[in-house]
Amino acid sequence: MIVETLLTYRPMGVFEMRILTALITSSLCLLVTTSAVLAEDGQRHAARRHEDSRPPPVTPPAGGTGETGNAGESTGTGGTGGTGTTGGTGGTGATPPPTPGALSAAGEGRRAFLKYNCSGCHGNAGGGGMGPNIVGADSGDVSEAVREGEEGGMPSYRKILTSTDIQNITAYLRSIGTANEPRFNDWWVPVPPK
């Protein structure tokens, strides 16, 4: 009896089709939410690893000629008949490298777009895929869709994304196709290159 039932093909009814659709939609929502949580954990882990890998601070040398400046280069009186520096700061200590600036709103929006896997449904640059094209979307539409979710598979990100995240994502979507569009893919890098 069981074998006959398994071997007999019967088309799915409307009820079975709705159940299958609900299961697939639930699975997608779970997958997107899980990837967002894992991505956030990965970012925290990468940031912690980045802090641990920083070199110890350089102690400035006690001033005077003949001391070492930046990167162990000799400063003071040169051995080639001149008096100048061959590098360094003349014994005043090491100059720290310039601190890179924060990303623009569009850059932070690109970071959130990648981090929370928006690209998984909307494409790497928002042009659409399984989800619709959202390039240049209105901030009200983005805010509503993100906070409430959308029928057809997009879950609500109300408890995951802040208002600033949503504004930044909107800024990113509006920057697509312009000279200011950030194009990096490594969202976990503190200040990725454009």
C-alpha cells in the first residue's frame, strides 16, 4: 500500500501548493536572518582580530642627532658630506600614520547592504535578482520595506537595522551609477577602498 502510494503520481492541489510556498518562504526568511546574524558575528570577530594584530606603539627616541626616527632610518648629520635627514623626524619621535576618515553615508550604506545580505536577493548593486531592482529607491519605500518586510519573501529587519542604517542604505541606493558610488565588497574592513 505504501509503495503503491509512493509510486502513484498525483498532481498537487492548491492546498499542497500553498503549504510548499509557505515552507519555501519561511526557509528563505530563516536563511536571510541567519546570514545577517552570522555576518554581524563575523564583523565583530574581524574587528577583534584587527585590533589584536596592530603593532605595538613606537616609543619616540630621546632627541639629538644621530638618533633613529621613523622606521629605523638615521637622522641627523649625514655621512655623505651634507647635513640633513635621510628620513625620520630629526629625533623628535615617530609620526603616526594618518588616520583614514570614516566612510560617507553611501559607503556605510554599501557596508550594511552587503553585511545584511541585501545583495543576496537584490543583486550586488541593487539591480534586482530574486528581489526587485531597488536602485534609486525612495527613502520612504526603503524604510517601509525594511521595517515591515514585503509580501513574497522579504522579512522585516525592524529589530536588526537602525534608522541610521536605513538612511545609509538609501544613500547608497541613490549613489549607484554616480561617481560617488562605493564599490567595495569587503564590508568587514574598517575603511575599505572605494
